Amino acid sequence: MGSSPHSVKRWQLSGTDYEQVRSTRSDTRLSCWTPLNNQSSNLQLFEERMTLVLHWFDLWTDRQRKHLLHSLLTRGTKSQLKYCRDLLMETLPVTHVDLTAVLPRFLSLYVMSFLSPRDLCSAAQVSWHWRMLSEQDCLWASRCITRGWFLPYTPAEKEYGAWKNHYVSCVSTLDWLTPREAAEQQMIRDKLQEDKRQSMSTRRAWGSYTKPGAARGGSTQTGRPSSGITSSSWPSLSWPPRTVGSPSLCLSLDRGQTMSAAPSRDRVQTCSPSSERLNNASGALSSFTSRPALTHTVPPTHLTHPVLLLLISNRIPAYELLLSGVKAGVIVVLYDHRGTLSALLAQVERAIIGQGAQRLGLLAPGGTEEIHLLHRCILSERTLLNPDQRDFWEKLSGWVAPAEEGGGIDIFSPLAACAPGAALIQTLSSLTGLEVRTPMGLATGSFQNILSEWSDGSVCTGLSNQGPSAPALQFVCERVLQGWCRQAEWMEEALGGLRGHMGPQLQRLSLEARGRALGLFLWEKMCLEELCVSRDLNEALIEGLTALTRQRETRPLEFLAGFLTRWTNHKEGEESSGDENKRADDFSSAPQSVSQIALDWRGAAARELHHSECLYLGRLGAVLKVYQEPLTAALNSNRAILSYNDIHMVLSPVTQILELNRVFQVDLEARLQQWGAEQCVGDVLVKLCSKLRVYTNYLNNYTTAIHTIDKRADRTLSTHMLSLQELLLCPLWRIQEYVTLLQALCLHTHTAHPDHTHLSSALNTLVTFREFTQKLKRNSERDRLIEQTQQMIQGCPNLSEGNRQLIITQDAALLRSPDEQIPDSLRIYEHVSDVGLFLFNDALVLTRRRVHHTPFTLTYQSTHTFLASVALSSLSVREVTHTRYVCHAFVLEGPCRSWVCATERGEEREHFLSVLRPALNAALTGHQ
């Protein structure tokens, strides 16, 4: 230690304690023989004493040194202790510096490049700065590219973390091998290597092979005995490209391969029982090899025909009946109408499992001009070329066989009945490169056009040559389809109530039943713990192994291979003969008038218009005959069931409509009796459209009339087994039928035809009137939902204000966090209660939901009690990040308080928020 104070802390020597040495009181502290008056002598003496103390300090032990330091520090003043602290901090700094804040960015990234992916993910949790560095693409791109995981798009300029997300996604989708599966595969590989080494030891010399004729004789040029294993019969195991750890082996039967590995099997039989089972598995696998370059692979034995894919929207009435009649070989995708196009694509991809579809069927709500594919996605000529819909149809058509192989799209809506629909068909066909077939629309009723003639993919050529409803019958059985088409609207009411009350229970029971059936099949039938094969071979292997157990075979593998070959040929022969018989029956049962109808589409549409008009008049006449006459007779005999005013209000408009349409039917019949190429019916329709005020008065009074006759629900043969309420709906249905048939007439009427002008005028009038009826129906539905919601919520304020309408309802769980100061990623929530969210166009109503289960049954009832209401103009919403403590949650923030809610499934949250956000924006716009 030097004689002068430390250079950095020299300023502290000028403090109070150091000045005391020169003060007058310092002489009392020093020894008596210290020279006080001579400053130089005093300093020299201090240096000598300090040198002596340091010499002693060097000679002391560690314990003695620590004791001296402790004594000195306890005697020091506060300023002296601070000086020691600063000296120690400078000599041994204890402050840790973040290396990423000191080093340049490229050096920090270079250091992180040596970390493993797991360590990089851990480093991302240190701080936001570390997360930004650890998610850079330069760290993750090389890790993905070396494994062959290429990013399917180019990241944006300011986007980071794309390669990391891609790496995590690829790793999460890997199928890992269990230790048992890895051991089994390794044993199989070892066995194959052993067989290969043995075959090489008995292999003949190069050039000693004989010609094919001599080889068949069993001799060689060298006289060496043949091994019995030819170059084409040697068993090999080819592993197709697959992800790691696939639970099943994708194998197929090789037709061009002979089964003559006798020496190999003989060697197997001499092994131990445990190795014998392994060798049998190896031999079985080697018999089912796949050689794409040399041989032809047989398709799965249980799918001898191409797969048909049918998409059904859950907005289709009584879709359960259709599902019960789906034919074998048809993959059905029942999708949620509230979803998105990307979600529908993902659902279809999961359903087909990599298979190709021969044809694609689509059954969704729609008419003659457009299809309501999803809640916010309408398929029409105008919207088809939008980027999202274009991408959807291009990807969907990629799973369908090309048109040269019979691939195509069957749409169950009568798009071929009008010009806009025909244009949509042509555009969709051009976009996908597939044949598009739809009903011609020459039938009345809600869905009965499906049973009529279909177009053959080109609306210009007209009728399909397979007979009426032939495309639809490829997907659904005929009897089920006919019953559904005629009674879908009536069955929807009962099935809708069943879905509402029993939906959750049925879904849970369905999952349990499928789980039990799957477990029984895998563990009882397939013995999954002992045998793992491709699911395409399940049926063939079960039958083959069953036949094998009935006989005593010394060579079970040869028997099984021969059985599978015979079984496959037998199945293919049955299917081919069945197809020929079916085609012959279809051809013989085709109507003889197909060619005639194809030549005169106008006449067919006009005759259908007249036929349906007669049925319509019969139903209106039944109203007067069955109801008006008895009610009037009861009124005259002083036993009135309804008053005179009620009878007049309900039935008088029906009488006026009946008189109007009888005149129309007579005029139409006269035109049909003299039908020809130049015959016109447009003027008759224009005459009918000029008197539609009768229908307007009827519809304006319809709601009051229905409430008046609520108790009258008779069904007799005279009323076509329809109630009075259903009969009074006939005028509303007839307007839609008029539009459909007029669109077909306009489509097949040339613009130069004298009837084209009148038909176009009548069609425009009826389309406008149909929009008026649809508006009345929407208003009635809105009022009904408001009234039902008012009755459902106990203690709720009046909801019938202004133009308020119910948009969506959602069940959720109300959550609460004990401590709001905890970060969101670590915050724990507790379940407070169940709530119901009722979203209106101007407000959000929250209710407390209670579930009451019925004893001894699976049914339950929900009751709602008013909790709070918030105007949408003062409401905001934000999502809660998915953590280990909470999922599918979001926060509703009002002006006074907020609510944390969570749905049961992520799809429910996404759908509710996708509807809530546009409603909030619309409310803010209207409020401003």
C-alpha cells in the first residue's frame, strides 16, 4: 500500500476526520513522544509505524487479519466506512450489467446463435429486449431450413418472429415415436439387415446367372443350386416419406411381386418363440411393399370406388334426416354456418385425410341467384372473384378429381333456373376447371327442385342424361331424399327444439359413444397393443386372420397373401358388376320424354307453372270449404266459434286471392292448349302482377289473423293434412315459386322473342314484392326474438325500444382475479358464476345464468336474471392472452366497471368477438 491516499477517493481525505489531525485537539490522541511541532517528522513517524503494522499484518494468519479488519471497521466513523465501501466497490464491483445492453447487436445475436431452441425460448422470457433478440429470423431460419421446414410465405418488412413461429408449429405437429414403437422398428431393421447379410453370403458370382428359360428350370450355368429367391421376389420393406413416429405403417399390396421367400421363412421357424413373432411381423411387412417406380399399388380394399365429398350447412332444415340417408363411400362435412372460409377448409382437410374426392356436393341455403355459404359469405357472380372466395374455391377444387376423370361440383340450389345463376355456374366452372351441375328449378316447393332435372354442367346444353335427381342420388338414398325434400320445413320445427334442449347432452353422448366404439375396435378387434398396421388394411386383415385361425397352415404368410389377393379380386368384381347393373337400370328407367323436354324448356316451365297453380288453388279452396263454411254456419245458428269480424278479417283476403288466381289459372290454361314456339304467357303474368295489392293487404293483416286462430290446428285429408296456419302461409310460399319459375322462363326465352319484355317486367315486379315479404318476415322475426328474450330474462328492463334487434346470444363464465396488480401472464382467475351475453344492435345485456337439471334425466333448463346492461357506444372489448391459468377469455370494459368472461371453446369466443366488434364500430359511428 502506498503512502498517499487512494487516487480516486482523494477528495474524502479533505473531510472532517482528516482535518482533525491538524486541529488543536489532535495532540490528545497521539502518544506523548510524537513530535507535534515538526510536521515532517510527524509524517515520517506515521509512515514508519504504518510500515511496521503492515509487516505484522503480512505475518498474521487469515483469522488474525479478519479480526484486525473487524476491529478497525467497528472503530471507524460513518465517513470512513463510506470511504471503505467506495474503495471496495471500485476494486470488486458487484453490479451486473446486461450484456445485450453493452455489446453491439450483432455480437449479442452471435452469442445467442450457440443456444439451443429450448434455451432461446427460455431467453425470450427474460425481458422484452431479450425476446426481440431471441426471435430474430437469423437465429431460426437456419434451424428450419436444415430440417427442410421452409416458410410458405415471405415475411413483411416489419414482421419478426415468423421463422420461430414456423419452427414451433412444425415441432408441435411432429408425431413422436414411443420407446416401444422405436424398439420395434429397430428390431425390424436389424432383422432385415441380417437377412440381407445372409443372402449376400449365398449370392452367386457375377456373370453366373442363366437366361430366364434356364432360370425357370431351376439350374444354373455353374451347377450351383438355386437359393429359391429371385430378384423380383426378395422381400423388401419400403418406408414412404412420413413424419417421425407415425403410429401406423402405410403399406400396400404389390401385384407384380411373387411370394417365394421360402428359405427366409424356413430360417424364421428355427428361432425362439419371441423372435418368431418378430420375424412373422417382418415377413408380413415385407410382403406388403410399395414400389412406385416398378409396380402398381392397389387402392384400399374397402374403398373400391372414388370418394364423394358432401358439405352440408347446419342452417339446412332437418339436416339430421339427410345424414341418416347418406350412402356408403360419401364423406359428409357438417359445418357451422357461423364460421369462416378458412375454418371450413381446415374441417374439410381433416375429413378427407389426404384422399382425393371424385365429386364435391354442396347443400347450403340459397336460391336461384346466390348461395348463403356462410353467415358473412354469400356466393354469387359478383362475390365469387373476391380474393378470399377465389382462394377458397381454388384450394377446395384441388382435392377434387379433374374433369377428365369425371370430377365435378354438384350444388343443390337451382342456380340453372335464371341468368345470374347460370353466369355463376360458368364463372365457377372456369375458376375451378370442373363440371358444375345444379337443379334446373322446374319444380315448386322448398327443396323439391332437387328432385327435378339437373343441368349437365353447361346450362346451354340443358338436361343431364342421367335422369331426374341423379346427381343428388349419388350422395343420399332416394327415399330419404324424397322425404326430406317434401317435409323439411315441417320437421325443422321439431328438430330445432330438440337441438336447443338436448344439443349439449347429445353432443356429449355422441363423444362418449364414439370413444367406446373406437376403444372396442382398437383393443378388442385389432389388438392394437400387439398389431399396428395401416387403417386401410383393417378390414382385409381382420377377415384374413379370421380365415387363418380356422385352418392349420405351415406357411401362414403365403396363405394370408393369397387370401388377400383373392379377396381383393372378388371385391373388385362385385363392385364392377354392381356398377354395370346400376348403369343399365338407370338407363332403362330414364324417362322417354327427356329429349322432348330438352327441346322445349319454355313449355316445361309453363306447364310446371300451371300444374303448381292448380295445387295452389286447391289449398286455398280447402281453406274456404273446411273453415269458412262451418264457421259461418255456426255463427248463423247462434253457436259462434269466431265472431263475424274475425271471420271476415281472416278469410276475406283468402277469398279475394282465390278469385284473382282462378282468373290467372284459366288464362294460363288457354295459352297452354295452343302452345307453340311463339306462344306468350308474359302478358298473363303482367296482368296478375298489376293486382298484387290483394297480396299486400293479406300480408299486412297476416300477423293479426294468425293470433286470432291460434287454437285452430285441424289436419284433415281435405286440407292436404295441413293446419290452418300452414294453409295461410301458402300465398307467401307462392310468391317465391312465381319468382323461381319466371326466372326459368326468362332464361330460356330469347331476347328477340315477343314474350321476353312482358316476362322481364313481371319478374322485376315479383322480385320487388318478394323483397317486401322478406322484410315483413325479418321484422316479425325480430319482434318475436325481442319478446322471447324479454320473457326469458327475469327483472329485465323493457327491450322493445326503437329499432332494437337481437344479434347474438352467448353463454360464458364470469371470472374474477383476486389481485388486479399481478401481470396478465401470471394472473389467476376464479369462477364467479355463469352468465349470458345478449348482444343487441345498441346495447349488451349481461344476465346471471343458472342451470337446473331435471332429476333422473339428462335434460336441464336455464334461467336468466338481469345483471347489467351497457350501451355499445361506451363499451370496449379486449382479449385475454391464453395462459396456463385461463383460456378463451376476454374483458368487457364499461364506463363504470368491467367483466372478465370466458367461453367453453375458442371457436365460440372468436365468433362472438367477430360479431361484437362490428356492432361496436357501428354504434360509435351512429353515436358520432
